[in-house]
Amino acid sequence: MNKTLLIFRHEFRQTIKRKGFIIMTLIVPVLALLAIGVFHLISAGAGPPVIETTTIGYVDEVGGLDQHTTQGYINLIRFNTQDEATTALINYEVAEYFVIPSDYISVGVINRYTLARELETPTAITTAIKNFLTSNLLGGKVPPETVYRIEAPLDLVVTRLTETGEVATEQGGYGKVLIPGIFSLLLALSLTFFSSYLVQGLGEEKESRLIEVLLSSVSTGQLLTGKVLGLGAAGLVQVVVWLASMPLLLNLASSTFGGFFNTIQLPANFIVLGIVYFVLGYLLFAALSAGVGAISPNVREGQQLTMIYTLLALVPLWFSSLLFVFPNSPIWKVLTIFPVTAPIAVMLRLGVSGIAAWELAVSILVLVLSIIVVLFLATRAFRIYLLMYGKRPNLGEVIRSLRSG
Amino acid sequence: MLAVEVSHIVKSFTDKVAVDDLSFSVAQGEIFGLIGPNGAGKTTTIRMMMDIIKPDSGEVTILGEKLSEATKDKLGYMPEERGLYKKLGVLDSIVYLASLKGVDKRSAAEKADELLNQTGMLATKRKKIEELSKGMSQIIQFIVTIIHDPKLVILDEPFAGLDPVNTELLKGMFSDLRDQGKAVILSTHQMNQVEELCDRILMVNNGRAVLYGKLSEIKSRYQNNSVLLDFEGELGEVPGVTEKRSHKGYIELVLDGKTTPQQLLERLVSRGMVINRFEVATPSLNEIFLKEVGKKS
């Protein structure tokens, strides 16, 4: 059998047998399934939700504000004086109370008194008080429908149109962000793990001198190709398991939770681009790792050097909240085209704003070119430094020898 | 066809010349000793032979051709510091590394059984490498080196870290390999092993050849014309002997230029002495080594 294929098979098998690999691959679908299952159990056991009505008090110094004292699940009880209201509050007869001062109409200030320590007034309370005031002030002066419309003035329904004026197939919204967001995080983890596997594998073979036995049987090219592809195939299995489990889990989640999960969709081309960027991203990281594995004398130093580009790859994730606010900033174009950050940046942007075709083309082209360049340099470094044990060359030496070697 | 032919190879690293114009050849059916002090350039020479690194100049021919992927299958190499995949099983390790030498899985497994049995290691077959002792994993490494029936076997310090029992076991297997017509290159600084096993040697120091040829010829070249004698009774004055050196259990008699050991023996016998041991003194390889290495450095 072809020796590259033998190394490929060996590396693939050894990787998918690793505990770390199995845990990483299964933990995503299993955790999601567990979450759905637990939620399902809780909601099935609890029956229809019981909502308690809350009683709150108020003191009306304006006078005449005594209608509409039931606002949803909140009942309002009128007190004549603030002292009475306070007594009721400390005896837990009311949850809280508020005072409408006599100058309310001109000033608009409402004083709220509560025993609870809170960051801000709960929305339900604010809404109840607001609607109570609105209804009482407008009651009898305008038709009830108008009062209702003032209380809930709009329900915004947005439709995105294409440039030709038709309804666009992709409508945006948070439902689209979730899956690419999770996937880009997983992709980052996967790239980091496999870079570290490769550096670790090479480092161990170097430390145990097994690399010499291997190179007395196969060429450097065969060894590197077999290793990179073997680990890559294992990584691809992982990513495919994740991607394939997503639609399934999504169906399950939307039938269980409904609501927001019904709005979750996969962006167009997501699966195809997900695989393309995984493969290209992986090849770039593998080439970088082979170079690092070549110049570092042991596993520990190799892992430290790996941090440089794996942390760089995570930059788009650090700034992902900014992406939601400024989706059109030129920084995103830079991160999309810069090869180390491209895989994660593209996945994130697919969900938020979509990416222009030219940007994708440039990004893929730059990625492919950098893979070729890094692979060339890495193979060279591999040949030169493979058998240098014990001492890591400094940057100047590496550059000099890459030029002359 | 020569197993190895090395002509005028040179290899320098940034700070020093590791191998400087080295030439030698190794025939099939011989055990060849590559000896020299630490840092002499032995391992660098081996790596160039294995095509792991390329010489700056000069040529290496292995089994009549330049080293190619196909010739790599006819080579067995055991590097100086050894290691295998710690987490992998003994049999899996042997079969995988044999497959990289072009041996199919089934015959590799059969041959592995045979060699594990021969070395008394059959019980470790299902164990992981990390469960073995250092000596045991070294035996496994030797099995890996020869499982594909190579025509040329290169062993870098094969006895380092082995107990006397395993050392004897390996020595026997080396001799078997020679008897099967294979070329065995032994790189070591353990001179007693070289003396016992090797037919020819190359001694290197500072990357250059110091001594090269048949071991017996080299040793006779270094003879200092003395005999070792163990006897009973009084020796007295012996004609033709210029100096007597006492050692534990014997004395060394240095002869003058005209007397041969044969003549001395006749003289001693004619005196009616009881002779327990009479031996023409040849210096040990160790002495030659120390002398040569000391001289050059």
C-alpha cells in the first residue's frame, strides 16, 4: 500500500481513538440533547404555568384616579395616606406602593416604595403603572380603542426586499446568528485542538527519536502529508458530526421550545462554506503547526508557539458583539481576507450581514495562496530543523536558513 | 555488490564541520564497526547514509544505488536514542512500522510472533509500549529494525542500557544476520563489543577517518612485540628480553628487535619451565582507540 496512505490511516485511527477527540465530538450534540430533554421533562411535569397576581398599593394625591385597578396580573389598591400604605407594605399586605403627588400632571413624577432591593423597576410594574395612569387620564375622553392603541402603539413587522423589489429569502434577525455563532466557536476550538495534536504528535516523535525510524522508511513529504491529511480527516469527521446534528437538534428544539427556536434558520450556503472554510483553515493551521513542530525542540515549546496563531484566529470572536452593532465596518472586511482570521470571521458574518461574493472569492484565494506559501516554508524548516534537538533556533536563524536552506 | 559505499562525504553545520571527507565501504555478510568518541561524527554519517540529511558534497551508494524509496525498504535502522509510540500496543507498533517498510499486515504479524518468541518477549505482545521496561522496549525496537528482512542493518549504540543477558541475546542475533549474508553496521564506543563482533572497522575522530580496515590487521599493526607469560618457578635472566613488566597473574616480556615469540618460547621450554599461559600480546582495541584519539586531539 502507498506509504502516505499508511501514515494517513495510522494517524486517523489514532486520533479518533483519543479520548479528547471523542469527548469533543460528542459533547456538542449530547449537551444540546440533554438540555432539550431536561427542558422537556420540566415543562411536561409542571403543567400549564401558574401566574400569581400581585397586589400593589397607591396613594392618589391628584384625586379621581380610581378606575382600571386591574392591570393584567397586577391589582392596585388605593390608600388614603402614605402612612397607611407604608403600614400595609411592612405587613406584607401589598408588594409595594406608589404615590401620585398632587403636582403629577405638571411634573410627571411618581414615587415608588418597595421592600425589595433591585437594579431597576421591573418592566411589568412600569407598564402596569403607566397603563393605569393612561387609562384613568384618558378614560371617557377618547374611545377605549384609542386608549388601547396609545398603550401599545405599534407592532413592527419588517420585511427585507431584494434589489429587484421582491421579498428576500433571507430575512435576517437573531435567529440566523445563533447557529453560525455556535459553529464559529466550535470551528475555533477544532482548529486549536488539531493544531495542538499535530504539534504534540511531531514533538513526541522528535523527542523519542521515532522520527528517525519513520524517515528511514518514508520521505519527509510522505510523513507530513500523511499526518496532515490523517488529522484533517479526523477533524472533518468532527465538524460533519456537528453540522449534521444541527438541523436535527434544531427541529427537536423548535418542537419542544417553540418561540425563538422557530425563527432559527441556517444561512444559505452555510454548510458548504462551513466545510470549505474548515478544510482551508485546517490546512493553513496544519502547515503552520508543521513549521512550529519542526523548529521547536519539545512538545511544551511547540504548544507555546501554537498559541500565537490560534489566539489570532479567535480575534473575530472577541469582537463579535461589535459585529452586531457595526456589521459594515471595514475591519470585518480585513478580518475576512486575513487568512488566519478568515474562517471564523466568515462564519460569524454569514449569520449577521452576509458577505459580498467578491469578498468570499478574495478571502478563499488569499487563504489558498497562504497555505501554499506556508506549506513550502514549513517543509523547508522541517528538513532543516527536524534533527536539531535541544535548542530552538532564534527568529533570525530561522529566516536566514529558510533563505539559504 | 557492496552494501554501502561512501565516498568523500562532507557535512558542516553552522558552527562546525561534522564530517570531513569520509570514505569507506561495507560488504554484504560482514559486521562493520563504526567507532569513535562522542561527537566524532558517527551519527551524522549514519543519517547521511539513511538520507535523513543530505551531505554538502560526496556520494553515498546503498546496495548499488542511490538511496530511493525502494531501497529504504531494504534498510533497517535503529537510532541511538530510542522510542516508540507509548500508547500503542507492542504488536500494533511492530506491524505499523513494518508496513512502512512494505511488509503486509499478515506476514508482519507472523514474523512478529516468531521474533517475539525468539527474544522471549511473546508475553508482552498485547501490552502497551509504555508498560515495558527500557530494555524490553529496546528489544522491540530491534525487532522493528529487522522484521522486514533488510539487506543492510544499521545500529547506533545498540547495547546502551541493556543488561548482560539481553546484550548476549542481541550479539547472537547480529551474528545470525551476518551468517544470513546481511551487512550489519555497528556504531558504538563500546570497544570490547566491537572487538568481539566486528570483521572490519572505521574509526572516526573529529569527522575524519583515523583507522580503517580489517580488525585483525589493525591490531597486528599495533603489536608492540611483547608476550604475556604465566608460569611456575623462577624466571631469571632471559636472552632477547629487554624489559619485564609485572601484572596481576602474569608478566609481560618485551622482546628485543631480533627475537621472535617463537624463539622465546623454545628457550623457556628448554629450561624445563611449567608454562600455564604464553600469549603474543596484541593491544586491545580500547588501547588503540585511546592512543589514536589522544594523538589526534
